[in-house]
Amino acid sequence: MMNNKQMGFYMRKFILFYIAIMLSFAPLSTYAEGKRSHKHKAHISKKHKVSSKKRHHKLVSHKNKAVYAQAYDGSAPLQLASSKVLVVNQLTGEKLFEKNTNQPTPIASVTKLMTAMVMLDAHLPMDEVLAISNQDVDYLKGTHSRLSVGTELTRGELLQLALMSSENRAASALGRNYPGGMNAFLTAMNRKAAALGMNATQFYDATGLDSSNVSTAEDLAKMVNAAYHYPEIRQVSTAPSQEITLHGGANNFVNTNALVRRGDWVIGLSKTGFINEAGRCLVMQAEISGQPMIIVLLNSVGKMSRIGDANRIRKWIEHNQMASLDARVNG
């Protein structure tokens, strides 16, 4: 048996050996941890660089589009975001620009121009008070409206809200209160379209929320030309805004066409439209270079692209008009 002195000796040696082993593993652990940390930082750095690159690309892309829209002077060929376009001289019938003009497509709230014409053709009292009902609520798309069920407005006020602010419940109420009800109204809409030679057009509702409401750029140019001959449509569709009293309080409604609100265009008629199936739509009658033009822009993807397209069209017409005038003068 070992005495206490020998046991103490061996214990001290064991402790020293254990400490030496632990110290030898410490650098390896530190190295491994450092390697993992470096790899993690490198991954974050790479991810950040890729993310920053994407953000930079998006910013440059948007910036380039904005610069192009502002810098375009009309001298270059037209490049438009709308997939279906028609520009017609209303006076001569000359087509200045056309793109996929005979392809049927959903037309969204551009429908409301036909709604307005059919209602006005019936010569109903414009001061008659009509109420918004549950039948006017949009259960198809779930769109919002400030016209709650029970709201009472005159037929004239409903017409203004339907055309100026594209109020779906207003348009529905106009159709529902037509003699014979909504079915008779839809029949009259399609009959009117046929009478105008809109052979590729079909209406299934008075608002345009139903994507089965389809037409072509060619047909819509005919509809815009016909709607322009209604003074009431010209007046309300080009009002920048209107204050309407709802339930005892004043509510300001604005025009859905930013070009009307901006005031630097001479616009005689305007109607916008949007549902996912139709994209962004805009139809107008406007004076450009002293000439009445009908502009139809359909299925434009970006939120402001139809406005950019309209501005480019105006610059293009103005440039070519000036070039033509210079050629005649110098010739």
C-alpha cells in the first residue's frame, strides 16, 4: 500500500497531466469557432451584397423608366407599356397609332361609359333620389365603397360618381333603377353596342367588375366617340373632384384620371378602369396640337404606365405635327 506522501505525489502528476491536455485542445476549439464565425460573416456579407445589388438594380430600373418618360421628346418611335393601343383623329378618322387593336380583352370600369349612355338614353329624371341597396354591393371582387347600403343620392350624383370616381355601387344603382330592372338594362347595353358597330363587345354587368365584359381597342374608340356627344358625360367625367354630402357629412370624391386632376391637358372625356384580368385601362378624348384625338390604352401593367403612355403619345403627336408643319413651310 502507498503511503500518504506517495499518493500526494501521484495526484499532483495527474492534475498537471489533465491541465496539459486541456490546454492542448483549447487552440483547436478556438480555431474551429473562429472558422465558423468567419463563414457566417462571409455568408451574411454575400447575402447583403446580393440584396444590395438587387435593390440597386430595381432603383436603377425605376429611375431609367422615370427618366425615359420625362426625357422622351416625341422624336423616337413610340414605346408603350399598354398591350393594346389605338390613337385616332376624331375629326378625320385617321389612325395615328395602333397596337393589337382587334384583340378582345376585359375592359373593367371603361364599361361605365356604356352604362351612362344607356341610362341617359332613357331620359329619366336626374333629380330623382335613388338608394344604394344590398344588390349594389360588390360580392364578386369585394371592392370598397363609401356609399354604404341605404345611402340616398340623386341620379345625377350617382352618374357623376360612377364616371368621375368609378364608383361601382353608383353604376349598379343606375342600372338597377332602369325601367325593367338590371336585365333590361344589360339588354339595352348590348343593343347599344351593336348599334354602334361594336361587334366584338359584350356586357354582363353595369360596373365592369365582371371580367366577361370584353371589347377591343377598335370598338372602344367607337364608344368614346359616341359618349363624347353626351354633354352630361363630358362634364362629369372631366371634373377633377366633387364634394358630395353623405349621411350629413361632406365627402370629397376625386377623378380617377391623374391627367384630369393635373390640369395640363385639354380633356373632353375620360374614363379609367382596373381589375386584375383587364390591367390598367384608360380611354380619353383630348385635344393635342389643336386636333381632337381619341386615345384607347388597355391592359397596362404598371400603376402609372397608362399615364406615362398618354404623355408619350401627346409628345409624339406634337413632335410629328411640328415636323410636318416645318416640312410644309420649308418645302
